[in-house]
Amino acid sequence: MLISWFSKKQNSVALSTTEAEYIAAGSCCAQIMWMKQQLLDYGFNFVKVTIRCDNTSAICLEKNPVHHSITKHIDIRYHFIKDHIEKGDIELVFVPAQEQVADIFTKPLDEQTFSKFRLELGLCEIE
């Protein structure tokens, strides 16, 4: 499992969690496309990469080819993901919030959930 994580202030203001997730997925897609190219240079070819998202509204927004009035103010660069979903480079799938492994990097978790996610990432406990 390859995971990339970073945190930065977004340049645009999201009016809803759907928009925030959409913008984040667009940024993630751009990073994935860069990583795919880098790995291709080393002989690793990934045809379709999965992005796991816990927001069903953002998934519906990204899979719908029609731009709704609620998305017209979102910067065009964030619609980049739609092209790559259509090309088959990226697959956007729903994951329930309690199974979102990336939360280990961004949210305070109880010990049981933290340990579960740590094991899923293949990290061992240092004593």
C-alpha cells in the first residue's frame, strides 16, 4: 500500500464538506498522476489507482459529467480528477469513515482504532 500525505492551506474556500472533499480528491489525483509517472521510470506500471473517499456526495459530484451550479465557482484545476476517472487512470471508491486508514494522520483516534490502522499500514509498535 502506497500512501502519500501532506497538509497545506487551501487557496480556495469550500462552501461545504462536499466541496472540500472534491478539492482534496482533485489534489490527490494530481499527486497520484505524478507518482505513477515516477514509478513508471523504475519499471512499475499502475493502470488504475484507487482513491478512497468517505464522502458520498463528493463521489457523486466527481462521477457526474455535468457541472452543476454548485460547482461553477470551483477552480477548473480541481476538475482535473473527472478527466482521469473517465480515462480509467483513477477509480474513486467509497470507504466508511470508520475504515478510513488516512484518519490516522489527521484525527485523534481511540487506542483501538489507532492500533487497527497502524497494523493495516504495516507499522509495528516500538517498545
